[in-house]
Amino acid sequence: MGISGHSRALRAVVLAWGIAWFGPGYAAGTPDTSGASDLAESAEPFGLFAARLSGGGLLAKWLGVQRRLDDEMVQLALCEGDRDGCVSSAALQFLAIVDAAKARDGRGRLGEINRAINLAIRPMSDLAQYGEIDVWSSPLATLARGAGDCEDYAIAKFVALQLAGLPPDDLRIVIMRDTIRGEDHAVAAARLDGRWLTLDNRRMAMVEDAQIRNSQPTFVIDRDGVKRYEEAPMPVLADRNLVSEAADHSGPETAPM
């Protein structure tokens, strides 16, 4: 492809990504209370109503990921247009995962991404990898390192699913409190035929939200921002630091697995 044609293709891809990602209704500072009166009608995973956050640590982390994704989408577009000339092995690996998923339909597409990303990343805590707690990484950065914790898997799957053709409205990242291990855990979630399936780095098989046990959903992330589940009971927020963060709409420290 010539330089002019490549430039036009790149602009089109980046523009399409921006429109699909942020959507027309993005307003980080404005709570969205539509449907709040009837929890049974909630479109979120687990069927619980969730209120959008206008600030706090968790929203700041997610917005930081989105800013890094802008750069990564340009890199992916360049590599998509010239794979032989692509200098990023992580971008080529991510594109290969997306291509393999596109070749399948329905549940098979979701399963392909879940398995491929689970196998591409080895579990490692943020403290071991960065010397910090709760670092959220974008997909290419995670693949370049080859390691990450649960939210890094979830973010990579969330982006890969969208690039593989799933509607943004059918994609989420869910943060849950594991009531057995006493830690927080993040998974990607995708809606298929009206049912939410979770894509978890702890297992290859996808599990429907209604079948998950010993976990309490606390936050949900979509293309428009972060929401806090209204029905999360206080006992799951027993950790002192987590209670403090929830009080000011900050996010939990996410578990490494």
C-alpha cells in the first residue's frame, strides 16, 4: 500500500476506534441513573443496578488505560497495514489472537480469545513486576512483558473482543470480591444471546455470571467509564483500605490472579 493510501486507512481505523470506544454518551462527571428503579431490568452482568462514578481512583486508573490505548491503537493500525514491516512483536501477537477469533463465531469466538490470552500471559503480581501495588497495563504493554495480574488479562480480553467484532455495549470488565480468598479479582464479561459469560484468567472454560459462586461483584467497567454496583453488601468491603476507597469512589486493590 502506498503512503497516501496507508495514511487514509490509518485515519479511518483510528477514527472508527474513537467513535466505537467512547460513544456519543460519554460524560465522566454525570451519573447515569437510567433504569435505577428496577434492579431486575439491569443490563449489567449479575443483573444488578450499578451507578456511574464521576471520580475516584478506579476511574482515574481506567482513564489512564484509555489514554494508553489511543497510542496502541495507532500502533496496531500501522502493523495491520504492514505486518512484514511491523517492529512490535506484541502488536503482531495481539493481531494474531484477534484474527483467530474472527475466524470463529458465537461462543467459539469468545473462547478463542479467553484461551489465547490466558496462555500468552503468565500470572505475576504488580508488586513483583513493578514494585508497586495495583498497576493497570494496556494490552500491548502486557504482552510485551508476557506477564500480568487479573486486571491486565481482563483489559486485554476486553480490547481483543471489541476488535474481533463484538459490540461495545456487550462488553464489560467486572471487579468482584472473592469471599473465599478475601481478595479482589477482575474478569472480562461478554454478552452472548442475552447471557453474560465471564472470561477469567483462572480458568479456560467460560462461566455464566449466574453460575459464579463465592464472589460479590463490586464494580463494572464499560466503554463509557466505571460503575459501582449498588447492591454490594458492606461485608465484602471489610478491608479497611477498600472501605476507605469505596467511600470516596476510589477503586479496590485488584488481586494479582
